[in-house]
Amino acid sequence: MYGLWKPRVLGAWRVPATGPVILAVNHSHNIDGPMVMGVAPRPTHFLIKKEVFVGPLDRFLTAIGQVEVDRSTADRTAISRALAVLEGGGVLGIFPEGTRGEGDFASLRAGLAYFAVRSGAPIVPVAVLGSSGRGGRLVKALPPLRSRVDVVFGDPFQAGDGSGRRTRKALDEATERIQKQLGEHLHHARRLTGR
């Protein structure tokens, strides 16, 4: 990432040095996941749609511990593998909107709340800003080479209410808490970076 762009990483010290952590990353462009993997202070295992696991990329992503997920179904294998990352004290990366979009955390899916409540792992919000740079792009979905991309890590927080409940209502409430925290972090990150 540092060879192709100019990442500016802010707040990486907020990621707990040990124990399970979930990085909740906004997602507006293809490089958001690789950018976070490249600059995060700890190795990160992202949930990545199965369509990306093709050809040599399949072997590479599997070798570096990324988690393949079938988004067309409740993929129990992916869920088990993601929970195993957290149970082993690792870092799980999630795009809580489920797919690329505006990158504004406007439409969260329940997956993030499920993993956070089930594992008890804190969530660290991550805002990737500048990945949608304009002009001079060799590949349409990428920002211009050598352009600045900001990666802003926020304060860790707990999604659950402390009760340990995993009911549908508890997950819905956790999703609301998460959406509020992620929205506030994105607003703060934009002010901080001027983007």
C-alpha cells in the first residue's frame, strides 16, 4: 500500500494490542480492505465475498488468513471461521454495510452486531477516506497512484448492553448502538482529515 499510495494512518494506537478485536470499516472502493490490512497494527482477517476467491488470488487470500463468505446464504462455515479468529484472540475485519456503497455506514447489516455480541470483542471503527480519488486513474475502481489515502482508527467500544443477551431484540439494539458510534466516528474522521 505504501508503494502505490501515500497512506496517512491516524489513531492506530487505539487498536488494542492483544485480545479479540473487530475492525468495522467503511467501504466505498476496492482498496479499502487491502489498505486496512496493509496499515493496521495487527494482522487482520477480513470477511471477503467468495467471488473474489478466484485463480491465484484464491490461494493468496487463503494463505494470509482471509475468510471466504457466501453472501447468498447464512454461511455457517464463514461464521465459524470468523468466530474462531476472535476466540483465538485475533482481529476480524468487517465491512458492516455488507458491500461497497457510499461508505457512510448508512445501512448496517446485523452481522457485525452478531459477532460483537457473541464474542464480546470490542469494535474499533475505521474510516478509509480518499480511496475514491478522481482523475488520472489507470484502473477505474482505484484512486490515482501516489495519492493520499487517510485511514482513521477510532476508540474501541462494546456493542452489547452488558447483559449477554443474544436475542433478535438485543442484536437490533446493538446494531443501533453500532450505527451511532460508526456514524460519529466517520463525522469526526472527516473533520480531522478535511475530507
